[in-house]
Amino acid sequence: MGDHMANTRRWLLAGLGSMGTIPFVTPRGAAANTMGAGTAPDSAASGAVVLSTWDFGAAANAAAFARLAKGGSLIDAVEAGAMVPEADPSNHSVGYSGYPDRDGHVTLDAVIMDDAGGVGAVAALENTVHAISVARRVMERTPHTFLVGEGATRFARDQGFPQRSLLTPESEKAWRDWLKTAKYQPEANSENRVTRTPGGALDHDTIGLLARTADGRMAGACTTSGMAFKMRGRVGDSPQVGSGLYVEAGVGGATSTGVGEEVTRVAGSARVVASMRGGASPQQACEEVVRHIAHLRGDAIRGVQVGFLALDTKGNVGAFCLLPGFTYAVTDARGTTTVLKANSLFKA
């Protein structure tokens, strides 16, 4: 996508107009221009340049937009955006200070993808802050698309990424507090018995980003520390192409968040893009996959949060989720970011 770099820069700077600088984007935890849950995403968030999950996506969008404005590629942009929450010690769902698995190990998963078939992913990566950057190296410097576990960690060291413990005192305390009441044994689905608030900390397990240029080229990234206190070795939807992230030339892209097991059952993000390819709007496509999950799983997804975001080549946005509480950040060509609440299938 390097051939498009000059056009990208001219388009973005034209959108900035006489402002000369990128507008302020409210940091993680707060947001200017927050809209209510009743807003129709297709109309309220058209012309999007960068799109990401959750309220903390606003800061990620700012970094991605800034990278584009300086002439970076779409891959540069989504990587820069994902790196923001990865390095944020107050964010316990992504990267450094992520909540550990039930054995006390923080493991990271990430994927990066462009619309020309470029893909790189890592899973169960340890002692490395920026999983998204390691995923990009997998894409650009290996014949593979996915490295996991010890091999992914060794690859990160070979590529010069510094070793750093990801378990901070705060996340370690949360883990030890969980152990006091959790039944510690390798029992399937025990995570579903952990008390969670839909849209709360234990559901904020991912940041997914999508970015586009004026000519409809797209790229995406998804990075996470996974479900809090998961079984060791568990990998959710986030690093899996077609589940946590999918981008297709001429159509658009999608990303997901929430309980990854429910997304992988239906190859959720690929399904969203396939619906868009068939003529559905991004909003219709997100609603279709959420309704499909609910129909497929019935009572098994009671109290579980799953959300999808989609972006087409014209900048139209879709967002939908199972339960109230899913928010997302949209940045337009002027660099203005709005945080929106997604409509949900169920009320609670």
C-alpha cells in the first residue's frame, strides 16, 4: 500500500483544512461528543477514517490518525493505534498490565491485516509489550501468518523486541484476589462463572481497529491480553483471521470484541464482511451475525457480551452487540473523534 501513501497524506491534510494540527481526541476513559445508544450508526458515523472498539479506542484512533497524517501507510496507522492501549498500565485488557491467566502468566494475542492479503498474527506471546508489532514482523519477515507460544516469544527476542514482565502489581493483586474465591482446576467454561458486568472490565478483552483511505483501501489490527484468569493456553477470537478481524479489498472490514469463544464458533468477522459483500450495509451485517449467535446458542450466551464493528470502503460504520454497554470510537477525515454506544439485541 506504499503507492497510496502520498494520496493518503494529501487527502488527510485536505480534511484538516486550516486547523493545521490534528484536533484533540479525548483520552481513554472519557470522550467528547458521546452519543446515546439510540443513534443509528450508519447515519451518525459515516465517512469514518479510523474505527475502534471501546471508549479507550479514542486515544488509539488519535495515534492512528496522526500516523496517517504524517504519511504513514494504513498498516503503520493501525499498528500505532494498537500500541497505545498495549502500553497503558491502567488498561488491564490489552498488553502491559493485562490480567493474567489462572496460573499468573500474562499472555498476549494479536493480528494485523491489510486488504492485499497481508496477514501476521501471534498468540500466547509472553514478556513482550507490543504484540501487534510482533504480529507485523510475522507478516513482513516470515513465510508464515501465525506464530504461537514459546515460538512467538523466541521470534520476538530474535527480532529485537525487549523482554519485559507484563504482570504489574495491580494486575497481580486482581489475580490473587480472584484465586481466593475461584475454583482452581482446568474445568471448561469456568470463566462463565466469574461475576462480570456486561461491558465492564472483564468484557473489555480486546481493542480492534479498522482504517481506510479515500480510495477505499483498508487495514485492521486486533490485540488483547485475553479473557481475565483464562485457562493457560486459551486463545480466543482476537488473533484468528476471520474471527477477531477480517479485511477484504473492495468490500470493507470487521472486528469483534467480547467473549471470543462465541465469535470463533461462527467465524464472526468474516461473516460480517461476507454479508457486506452480498449487499448488506455494515450495520445490517453486524446485526445479522449477533442475531445468528443468539439463535445458535440460546441460553448458553445468557449474560455474555459479544460485539461487532464494521467499516465499508466508503466509510460507513456498523456496530451491534448482544448486551448494552459496548462502545466504539469513530474518527472522521477532519480528525474529530466521537464515541458512540452500540445498539444491543437484549436489554440486559
